[in-house]
Amino acid sequence: DTAVSQTPKYLVTQMGNDKSIKCEQNLGHDTMYWYKQDSKKFLKIMFSYNNKELIINETVPNRFSPKSPDKAHLNLHINSLELGDSAVYFCASSRKGYGGYTFGSGTRLTVV
Amino acid sequence: KQEVTQIPAALSVPEGENLVLNCSFTDSAIYNLQWFRQDPGKGLTSLLLIQSSQREQTSGRLNASLDKSSGRSTLYIAASQPGDSATYLCAVSPNAGNMLTFGGGTRLMVKP
């Protein structure tokens, strides 16, 4: 019944590795997002994606890439992980024309 | 560039008090404003969504107001309870289906 689900919940990995975080929503929303919450708890947008358009926050390194196999999924791929990538990553979705958002429970990424 | 500020950053009150959390934003051209709650180590729960044409929204003991022209919103919590202890986040969207800009949050502690 979970509306927006992310896996894994926790991810510990070494510097230089490549990893993916998966996100699925069953709300029928047409837009999905990835947000990053840093150690100071500040939430910042990384990507916004619907079936027509990908909007990238210009501050996001190109090591980060979203991949959407279909409307209900938006996965986040991270290449060559760095210590500074350690954070909590949240997936979210919204319905166009309404604007209300639903967030997943987050993935805590720790790079060692 | 939109900036969202929340004051105070932290607040500690005894149980039963009525309290007000403040949110201000620099660009009044918003589509909506949303208040979220985040419990430690958890995801975000949507509390109230105010469209730009609305002045306020109410849900139970919570009331959120919006003054778009002055770039301000307040979240009023009546008869606070220890279970209200959490971080409250304010976020604005420039248009439907677009990316949220978050404030830094107000960390609320309600003491029994």
C-alpha cells in the first residue's frame, strides 16, 4: 500500500563505486523527483522528471543520472561515489495540475 | 532565485501551548505552498497544501495561512502535544508539477 517506495533504505559503499537507488510510486502521478538532504538537514531538488521532460538542477554533478523505465519508476544512478555524496536521498511524486507532493521514506547513503 | 526562510530554527514549548511557525519566501510568484512534518530518521509527511489563490487551510489542530503578496506563511498549532515534536518544513513551488524549494525547517520539541 506504500504510495512512494524506495529501496534500499540504507546503503553503505566505498568511494569510487557505482550504485543505484530505486523508486516506485503507485499513485498514478505523472511527475517524479529526487531530493537530497544533507547533514545539515537542508533539502534540495536534484531532478524533476515526467514522460516528456527532464529538468536537472544545475548544481548536481553529472555523476548523478536519473533513469525512468516507465511512468511509475524513477531510479537514481550514481557513478564514482565520493565522500560528499553521503546524505539521505528522497524520491517524491506529484500530479500535474494539483501540485501536492508525496515523499518516499528516504535512502540513507553512506560513502566510506 | 527563490529562497525560503523559516523562523525560528528551533522551538521548545510546554504541552498545551498554542504556537506559530513562520515561513517567508523571496519570490511571490508561487503556485502553491506546502507544509511538511519530518520525524527523526523518517521521510516527509504532507500536512497542508495551500494553492496560491487560497488564504488558508485547516486540518484538525493545524491551520496554515498564506499571504502571497508579502511572501509569508504561518503554521498555527493549537493545544500542542508531545506527539507534535518533529521538524516542520515549508516548501514552495513555482508551478504545478515543478520542483519544491524548501526552507531550513523548524525543529519543535513539545515537553510533557
